Amino acid sequence: MGPSANELRTIPLFHGFGDDELAQLSKLFTRVSVGAEQPLFDVGQQATELYLLTSGEVVLDRPGDDVFRLHPPALIGELGALTSLPRSTRATLGTDAVVWSLPARTVSRA
């Protein structure tokens, strides 16, 4: 089971979706599990998935530039994933982060 309909409803991209549509969308997400020292994604990596932060914190670091601390609700990496651009930041999960992934190819087929 993916993120709840209430969690999805908070994302502007999904505003206007009905309960049934959100339930179907939820089934497409998979909970992310990465090791403590492993980034969610890194600079230069090909973007193939978009992410949804529903709890905790994700830190986006653009080496030599800005650092952003994201809190829920947050859609992460959707532009790169939908355009197949390489990542320009490194994303690392906080210890209490709950993040869901959705392959971009799933979105483009819909």
C-alpha cells in the first residue's frame, strides 16, 4: 500500500483527483528503503523516479551551492524524472523520513 489518499491530496499536482483516483495512484508507489550512508539519489544520476515525502525530512544538497531541508508534503525530483534530466542535487533521508517512489515510466504510460 502506498501513501494515503489524504497524503496525496495535499500535493498540488494531485488536487482535483477523486478518492477512487487517489486510491489507484497510491497503488503505484513503493516505499523507499536506503541504507544510512546511501543517498536517495546523487548529482549526475539519471532521474528515473519521482519521490513523495510524507513524514520526516529530506535534505537536498547542491554541492558548492544551496542546501534545502524538505518537510511533508513534498514531491521530490519530479521535473528531472519526467524530463529524464540528470540530477543536479544529492538527496539524503533523515532518520525518520518516510518516502515513496513512483517510476517516471509509470506516469508517462498513464
